[in-house]
Amino acid sequence: MDQADLEVIKQRFDEEVRKRFPDEAIQRIEVLQYGDTPEIEPGQLLARVVINLPEGEEERRRGFEKFQDQRREAFRELRSGLDKLPVPVVLQFVAAGELAEGEPRWPIIKLAARGLGGEAAGFTPVMARLGAEDLETLDTLITAGIASSRAEAVRWALARIRERPAYEQLRAHTREIEELKAQF
């Protein structure tokens, strides 16, 4: 995405957030793209709203729940508006403050774009921590058009493993081990 288009999206997002959340709870608003943080996939944006919360774990949790409960309709409206953009945008609300590695502080509300990260029938969500080399591999599959998301790239890679004859041999050996275990 070119810089001019990104600036227009940033400005529109800022206006929409401030219209729906006009109080002092908003510390800052960010629109990040691929390369800004590892959680963003190629061709995707992350719209992050950083909110101020009281210190202390319990006060923080209660403040975040109150923020969320009082603004459910505003969340839906904002998510709906982002779905009209020509690029998938993940909407994220995070507590102010940073961890050592630059990750946003808990708590987090994350609302995926339509078609991204939803729990489709037959799929089980799995979280994995990947290194830079693994992310680069998945992103290469996306860039090459083999997959449209990192989740789809992982599913594609697992399907290639299942196609190998050695995998079926491994499964047969695993069944034999399970049968031996059952005899004890």
C-alpha cells in the first residue's frame, strides 16, 4: 500500500475512533502495516487503539471490562466501517504501556476483519510462537499466492507433510506404540 493511501486510512480511522470514543480514555491511535510488527500479515493492516487504564492488575481488568461493556455498539460500528476498506484490517484495543519487547500490554480486544481469523466450521484455532525465519517462510507463501493468510499457509504446509509416504509410516508406528501402551 502506498504512503498516501495509508495516510488517508489513518486519518479516517482516527476520525471514526474519536467520534465513537470521545472521552479521555484514548491515549493514541495507530494504523500499522506489514513489517511494522510480526503479527501483521502481508496485505493486511492493524488498526490499534491504545487506551488509558488505572494501574494495578485488578483495577486494570475492571477498567477494561467497563470500557468494553459501555461501548459494545461503538465497537461493532467501527468494525463494520473497517470492513468497507479495500484491505483487510484487524481492529485491536490495547491497554497503554509497553512490555520489554514492544508488545502491547494486557488486556487486549482483537476483532479480526471479515474473512480473517474467524473460527470456520471444522477448524480448531491454534496458537504458535514462530521465529523470524518461520514467519518469513509463511509470508513467502502468501506473497507467491499459495496462501492468503498465515493460517492458510500453515494448513498448506501440513497438507504437504501428510502427502509424503514417510508420514503414513510414522502414523503406523504411532498406532503400534499406542497398542503397546494399552497392553500395560
